[in-house]
Amino acid sequence: MMVNCCGLLTDRKEPVPLKSIEVQLEVKDHVATVVSTLNYENKEDKPLEAVFVFPLPGDAAVCHFSAQIGQTHIVAEVKEKQQALEEYDDALSSGQQAFLLEESDQSPDIFSLSVGSLPPGESASIRLEYVTELAVQADDGLRFCLPAVLNPRYQPRGSEGPSVQVTSVPASLVPYSLSFSARVSSPRPISKVESNCSLEPLQYLNADQTQATVKLAAGHKFDRDVELLIYYKDAHQPTAVVEAGQASAKPGSLMGDPVVMVSLYPEFPQDVMSSLASCGEFVFLMDRSGSMDCPMNNSTTQETRISSARDTLLLLLKSLPMGCYFNIYSFGSQFEHIFPTSVEYSEKTMEEALKKVENMEANLGGTEILLPLKHIYSQPCIPKQPRQLFIFTDGEVGNTKEVTDLVKMNAATHRCFSFGIGEGASSALINGMAKEGGGHAQFVTGTDRMQPKVMQSLRFALQPAVEDISVSWDLPKGVSSTILSPPITAMFQGQRSLIYAQLAGQTSEATDGCVTVKYSLAGHPSQNQLHFNLKPAEDTGLTVHRLAARTVIRSLESEERTHRGQQDEEVKKKVVELSVQSGVSSSFTAFIAVNKDDGKAVQGPLVRRNIPTPFCGRPLMFRACRSLQQSLMSRAYSAPMPMAMDCSPPILMGMMGGSAPKSIRREKRSVGSSSYSPVVTHEAASPPPRKDPLLQLVSLQKASGCWLLDAHLAAALGKTSEEVEKAKPASVNSEVWASILALIWLHGFKMDAKEEWELLTLKAASWIKAQNAPCVSECVEAGNTLLGCSVKKEDLGL
């Protein structure tokens, strides 16, 4: 049969039924509501089933799914997953149209959307809606990310896990378009909105600049996630939003009672914050899988993820305090460590580690993060040295829930700081590890530099840990609260802590409540208090209830995985009940819609079309040990609502022709990813010499914090050895002089990168002060003259 090849094609010359994606974002203060509309059209002469696997933010609460076919509008219902799958299959078997949206069993940030029985010539418009809280960045910006990129997820050997068939094409050939617009409103003025993509200018909607709209410029290339950073004029203020319950829901249930969302931004005393710890066990875990050889972004292809990670480790190692302990692990299909156990930080151990870091390449195969984590957690903790774990990965793993569960199990023994590198890093993995490990998550995408973000997290790790956190409520007589959020385990300066609580009971008089968070910081008891009005907000709909339901669902799912086999059926029942009641999806439920209005059954065998998704990057070399067909089938691509940045060959998975038996179809459709073991052909290349003058200077610093006066230092400062020697005041020793010159150079020429070198200069200043050197002022003056700077002695911390 000839295929009617008008319209968009995959590179197999198959028409693509998805034509366009329209995304509308509404941000109110720090909560985002996202409405995506996917427009399908069948331009073939046979009925189709279109299957699209795409990413969503890992903490999104998906709360609406509907389809418009001609004049018919069908709203999907949330049902237990197996029941939804059976209803979908039954509808297709009997010639009806059906629509299914389900969350992956392996990772809460991957969804599969099946549009079943689209007759020839027919169009369908699918609408899905989700709500999510926006994360606060180190510079007080709020980050929204529309994941447009879904990289293949590496499924570890021996993992149980269904696979999903997905088609990938180079980013330049994505056959559908994306339009994106955002509306932002806040009680405080909006100062700016930035993005990694081209935006049309920000349009303010009112004189006090508290409302604005912004749009993605036309022609999005699908080579990156769409990231927005939103900045308000006053940094974040504590708030409480009370939302009335749903009139139709049962009083006493989560959806029937009012719910309050409390956002706290702890401010710690300056003197406590400036006293950085001089102890700790710092464990760095570095991803060296093949995909780390991808470029950091598409504009500077020479800087790869692994080269940026090497530079970052250099800064970290130079910034560690004397007296701490450290170790560096790296992983791919297997893992390696520099020392058998963590060692004390000294000049000798630092140099040994740096030599090995310089030779690190992305040559360890797949992404098996579970094994090194188990090994790290099996090591006994060092007394009086709190363990701080830093994990760097491009987040392409298939066993996300297993990994976050392991971090949670060991949360009492460490803090976990995670970094998602490059486009498409799994938000469920990166945020999940930090959340369960009481640390902080950062994403390094687009033209971001990794170094300032990592050093910000090192600052957090060196700050005293907040302990004994408790929350108490002071509510009017007759009103009680039930906390819905898991207990707060970590608090950081300026970072938001969120609490959801269900309010029950009535009061006739008082209308105010108060919530108090008490904690101990560096041995001092402290507290943050917020008074709030119990009158429900007018304009939030059910957003707060849905976010609260999502919080409870995620906690219950985690509990079910921990106790699997014991009372898991009971917990699963609770999840399904709450998911159905709140209309928020879970890993045990799915959205299902069947078009029962159409009397005519769809005729003819159904052809499956997998919607293609973009990738870009460098191909890995695969060992040709299986037939091409086998290797294709074993390598399942999870696809996205655009996808990019896998360094793997474009592989097109086949479509399913004809109508497969029900049971087979169901198996093939579970969302997940299957195992692949790429064998990378690696050419041992010595890393190029450091050209970056900042890194050149930093690499010369000693573990104690000082610099030596030698030809290398002179070259890094842009001077000859003679010039540097000649300018030295006679009475001062050469190491003090060298260290003061390095500090002046950093303050004089590299203030734009201060976040990267600030910690190592604090260490240098402490070292200089400990030498009780005479004539420090004279040295600073002479150094300024030599380097052509005018830096004050006080600015150097001296």
C-alpha cells in the first residue's frame, strides 16, 4: 500500500501525526501552572495509534488531561493504572478512540501519551496541565524549566524494567513546532526574566510592574530545554496562602478541607554564616559515562561536560579546608576511587588527587550510579567529620527511584549535593537525591558555568548544619492542622522551605494563625515565625490542594518502595484513592479518556507511529557483536517533548503495524527504558594545557593556601621572574609575597569570577595572617604597582 507522503516525515519517510506543541505558563509568585496543547493530524490513508514519550519536571503535579476531536470534548479521568490500560486496549479493539497518559514506573519525570485510533484525515487536540513550585537559585532567581530534551536513560545490568519504543532524530529534523508564552504575576515588582533561549521583549501589563508577559521567539531549535529565570525586586519574603476546599469533596478529606502552603526563607546571623567549618569528609562522585563527552552547550563545542567537571574538581580541591578528609570516586559501567578510603587533606594527598583528575576521561561506559553509592555508604563515617557528598552527573539513569531511595536510607549519615550537567539531566534524579539527602540541587545548562554553582554548594556544605528542626502551629480555638509535607531535614541561608498543612474546624472570632519553625544553628537555638490570615485566597483555584496531594502521593510511593512486600498493598490503595480523589497522577494510576460519542467504529488495522524526538551530540562506537536488529531493539529511547544531547547514534525504532494482540501491546507500552551497554572506543589523549589564566593561577596554589614564588607564578601573572623578584620588598619572605600577588591579581582582574575563587582566597588570607609577616601593607602597595592594580589591603581580607 502506498503511503500518502504529504505533510511532515521522519527520516524513514513515515508521516508524523504530531504537528505542533503550544505551551502556556502562568507563574504566580513561586508557583507555576503549565498548560500544553499537542495538535495531531492523521494525513495517511489508514488509522493510527500515535505514541509520544516525553519528560516533565520530576516534581510536577499532573492534574488535567483532555482531548478535542472535531466538536467532541472528552475530559480524562484518573484510574488505577492496570484498569486504565485495559480500558484503553478494549476501546481500541472495538474501534473506539481512546487517549492514555501514564507516568513511568522507573522515574516520575517521564510520561507516555498514547493517542489511539486516529482515523484518516482526522485531527485531535490534546491538552495536559500540571502545577509545580519553582526552585530558588543561588542568585535569588526562580527557575522554571520546560524539559524539551529527554536523553536515553541507562538501565543498569540485571535491572527489572519494561521498555518503551521511541524514535529519535537529529535536533535539526524535528518535524513539529513549539510555541511558548508565559504570564508572570507577583505581589512584588518583576525586575527581569532571563532565558537560555531567544525571548521576545518582556511586556509589563501594569504600572507597578507586578504583572508581565513574555514569549519564546519563533523557530525554537529543540536542541535544549527551555529555561526561564524570573527575578522579583525584593528577594523572597515568607508567605502563607490558604486555599478553600473543593465544595463537592467530602469534608475532612484533603480535597474537602482548606489547605495552607507556607513558604519560609530563613535568614541566619551573619557571624554564624561567615564562620566556615574547618572539618568534614568531602566525597566527590563524578560521572564518567560516554555521554559526559558531549559539549557543555551548542555554542562552545570544545568544552565538554567532562572537561568542565575536571576544572570544577580543581577549584573544589583548592578550596577545601586544612584538617578535613576527602576522596574522589568516578563511575560509568563500573566505578573507581582515587584512595581506598577518605584521606586527610594535605599537600601530598591534594597533589596525588589532582594528577588523577587531570587524566579523567568520559570512558567508563554506561551510567551505573547505584554501585558506587552503595560502596560510599558502606564506608564507616569519620568521627567529628560530617560527611558531605557531591554528585556530578548528566542524569541519564533508568533506575531513578532506586537511587533516591538509597540516598534517603542513608540520609542520617550525610548531606548530598547534586549537579545535573547538560540538557536533559533528569530533574527527578538530581532534585530527588538532594531532597532525600538534605542537601541542595543545581542544574548546569546552556551557557552556565559549572564552577560558580558548585562553589555555591560548597559554601552551603561548609556552613554549620541546621539541626533539631521542629514546626509548631498557633491556630484559633476550634481549628487544627495536619502537616502533609515530610519533615524538613535541611535549611540553607536564603533557600525556601515549604510546608503544606490541612486545616480542619471552624472559628467564629479570630482570623489569624501563626506557624513557628524552631531549629538549632551552631549550637544556638533560633526560630522563624510567620503570622498569616486564615481567609482563603480568591484566585488560586485548587493549585495548592494539588501540590499538597502531589507531596503526599510522593511520600506514600516512597514508603511503598521501602516496605515492598509487607504493607505495600495498603499504601498503594491509599495512593490510588488520593490520586483519583485529587485528580493528580501517580505511578499507580493513569489518565484515561474514551470517545464513546462516535457511533462509527474505526475501520482497518491500526498502525503505530512513534513520535520522533531530537538528539544531538557525538556518536559512540558500538561493538558489532549482535545483529543490527537486536542492537536496535535492546536500545530503547525514552523520548521527550523535545530531546537532545545524547552522544549516541540516531536510532529509529520501528513502528508496530497491524493490531497486535492486547497483551503484547500492553507489554510494549509500559514506560521505562531497557538496558544497553555501549563499548566506547577511547583514545587516550593527554588533556590540553590549561589556557584559562584563572585556572592556571589556581592550579599553582598549595593545600595550605599559599603560593610559591617561581617562574610558573610569574607567567600566570603575565610577568617575568625578574620583574616579580625585583619588586619584592626586602624584608618579606617569598611565599608571603607570592600569595599577596596572587590575591591582588584575582581581585584586580577576576572580580567577575569571584564566586569561583572566594573560598580559596579566604584560605590564602588566613595563611598570610598566620605567618605574622611584617610589612604586609608595603607588599600590597608594591604588588599593586607591579600588576597595575589599586586593590585595598582590607579587600584582600588582610
